[in-house]
Amino acid sequence: MESSPATAGTPIGQNDGKKRRGRLIVIASVVVLVVAGALTWALLARPSAQPPVTSSQAPAPTPQPTDARQFERPADWSDYRPAFHLTPAQNWMNDPQRPFLLDGVWHYYYLYNADYPNGNGTEWYHVTSTDLVHWKDEGVAIEKYGNGLGDIETGSTVIDVDNTAGFGAGAVIAIMTQQADGIQRQSLFYSTDDGYTFTSYEANPVMENPGTTDFRDPKVIWDAANQGWVMVLAEGAKVGFYTSPDLTEWTYVSSFERDDLGTLECPDLFQMSVDGDPANTRWVLAASAHGSKYDKTTGLAYWTGDWNGTSFTPDSEAPRWLDDGADFYAAVTWDDPRDSAEERLASRYAIGWLNNWGYAGDLPTTDWNGGMFSAVRSIRLADLDGAATLVSQPVDALTGLGGEATTAETIVLPPGDSDALPQPETGSYRLQVTLSPDEAGPAREVRVKVKDGGGHFVTVGYDFALQQVFIARDADAAAATMPELYRAVRRASSPLRDGAVDLDIFVDYASVEVFADGGRQTLSSLAFGEPGANGIRVESVDGSTVVRSLTLTPLAVAAPERQ
């Protein structure tokens, strides 16, 4: 992914006339918990794997007492500071880096530019969490421009359980792109204090640029079947595959090439079971891509297929998309080492950058820039109409933010605009609604207008005729000053089930995330209402709509613990 812009008016990724791409992907990998007793080390013992933890060992997230939660943001927060999405206190943020777990604590890094808007270059900023909802700032973990090879861009981390690299058993190894004078190389940094501080490997870079423009975003995993490290690397219109016995010496083995998705970035490779069946597994290759040929903007494309240790063979040439919204990019996925081997195949987490390089520097935020991170979601691989498909759900810990819910059912919405639905009291809430066309005079379309007020709103809609869910931001408070790309409607096919559609909508002060049909479709977008405007209106188009059920739940503020 690209580095932060030097100034709001400078082309993204440009510094002294040179385009640079910086992004980091925090790889969640492995933790060694040497457990005496009944753990079978042979099941998951591998240099990159975190051994499963018994239920008595897994530290449960500390529940937040209901009376301790705050549903109003602090009075000194800016208008669009999100209540439960992660942002930095100030400056610029972009690509997430795959988290890892140590001693019950998730370690997560993201690209950060403290010199924004007057200077370029990113570094790795470190945050921690026990529940993937509440975060604590730990400061910059890997500083830019420290070893003569450029800034610190996207990459990944692993835990070197068996000391294959020689920095000590259990060392946290980070491999990422550094870029200097327009040349992208891969460097290695290691940590012996659980990922809080890192040392640059004296023999960096571990991968020299072979003479190409795009050579970045390494994602490293342990391939248990073949007992070696595997790296996927973004190389323009292809993903390169590399193997290594020790994380320092890498051998090119194959590539996966495309001519329909533009420049690929932030690749990923992981194995999952279909519908939780450990006897039926597929490998998933993913990459952030440009979807214009598929009537989409940039987002995370993926393919299921076979990995034989040296090459990937897709089940189908056509890509699928993890999210059909405007703003879900550079996403990373990871599993939970406390789960059993079967559970780790069945479910993973994912987080993405809620932003789009088409307008990344134009957002109406003031005290920080670069958008925000999506809410963490759980993903699973399901057989949908004969194709293995990633399905998303909001992470369970988000329910802990919920306050007292308002419910309703069997509301008939006549043609036209209405404010008949319950109204939220703040700008962060969850709206779960089941909608169907009224048999007596069915609507063609229904439009739920959130952030309504001051003449602005964001539409979450469903087209009953086309059976599509969509998000439209053409009437939001930022639309008039944003590029046309921002105002484009984003859609996804979502067939009716039992004559109705289920929408699970998470609204924050600067975003909307929609999980339709049980998460079979998701659409994530930045979205800006008039400051202080939190209304909900609904429009039933060319007929009546029935609200079969509705639950409106306020969501508490999950303020990061700042340094």
C-alpha cells in the first residue's frame, strides 16, 4: 500500500517527486506456550504456530461493567472521532499489520506518519488489546529511516518458536518493505521483548530488489505440511511466492499473475475448512486490488484453491471480494492460538483500512488523518451455491459495547419518506432490521437513511427488484467536496430469504458497516453526517415495505488508552 501523502495537496505516496508506497501488515502468527500436560505438541508444533491453549489457560477478556460504560463521547473530541473504531491521537495512519497473541494480549501494528502533513515516510505504531475492541497505545515500535534503507512500510510478524532465524526461541520476527530512492527491498527486524522494541538485522536487506518497480508487502506464514516458511509478495500485477528455512534466506518458487486487477498490494495466504469440516479444507490467496473491471472500487480480492508448497492453483479464475463497500483495503487475517486446531481452521479474524486512496487525503477530519480501521470481524469459509465463500460477522466482543436495546416488529411503511423507526440518541449504534416488500402493494426499493439531519444523510438500501443491498453517500455531509468516486453507489447481490432481507448495520461517527444476510455480503464505508445529526429516516419506494423486526442498540465508547 502507498505511504501517507506528504501534504494534502501532494499526490499520495509522493516525496521529492518520487512515488513511494508504504504500508505494513501486521502478521498474526504464533505464540509458544509450553504447557505441561495434555497438549499434543505434534498437532501444531511448528516454528510459526502458537500452540492451542486449554480453556483454563486462556485469559478471558475483562468484562466492562454496564455502569462503567459511557455512551457519550468526551466533550473535547472532534466531530468525526469514532466511538469504537481505532484511530491514532493525531497525524496519519494507514495499513494494518497482522496481530499476534502473547500471554493473552494481542499485539497490533499499523503504518503511521508522525510528520504528516509536512513530511513523508511511515513507521510501525504499536497498540495492544485483550478483546480486539479496546486498545492501548504503546508508541512507535519500529522507527523510520533508522538503518539507511528508508521508511518502514507494510510487512508481517511471526513468532520464531524453534529459533530458525537464530535470534532466540520465541523471538518476534518482523519482515517488511523498506524503500529508499524509489527502490523497494525486504528487511528483517527482531524483538526479544515480546514485540515492544525491535532491532534491525545487521545483514539487511534479506531480499534485494531484482530490478522491478513493485516489490513489497511481504506476508510470511509457516507451512506445516512442508515444514518451512512461505512468503507472498506483491509484485505489480502478480503475487510472488518464496520459501525459506530460516527467515533470512529466501528462494523464489512461483507466481500468481493477473491482468485484470491493476497493481496488487498486501497479499495474504491462509488455510481454512469449509463449513467447519476439517476434512474439507481450501487455501485462500488474497490481495488488495482495483476492481474497476468488476464494477467495484479498490478492495480485498481473494481466490480459494490448492497450495502444494510451491504454487497456488485457484478453484476459479474470477476473484471474489471480502467486502463490497467503498473502503475496505489492505486487510489482514489471523487466527486465535488459544483455539483447537479444528477451530483455528474454521474461523479467523480480519481487519481492514477504512479508506480509499482515491480520496484518502480529502477527508473532513481535523485532529488526525487517514481514515480509521474497520471493526474486527470473524470470517469463515462456507459453501454457498457450490463455491467456497468467505462469510463475515462482527467480532463477539462488540456485543459488550451494547446498551439497552429498543425493539419493534411488524411496522408497515407506506410509500414515501417516514421517521417511524426508533431514533438513536448518539452517533454510535447497531441497527438490526429485517425488511420485506408488502404483499398488498410491494415496494421496489427501501432506503434506510442514517446520519439524517441538516439536509444530509447516508443511505443503506435494498433493491427488492434486483435483490441487491447498497450504500449511497451522495447526500452525506462530505459528498459535495469529494471526488466522484466517493459519491458512487456500492452494491452487492443479496438474494431474499423467505421473502425478506436481514441487515445488521454498525454506525459510528464517520463510518457505516453493513453485514447483510448473516454476513454473506458486507459493505464498509466511511460516511459523514452533519455534526450532531443522528436521525434515522426510511423511504419506501413505489410501494410499501414491512419491517418484520427491528433492534436498535446504542454502542458505548471504546476510547483507546493513550500514552
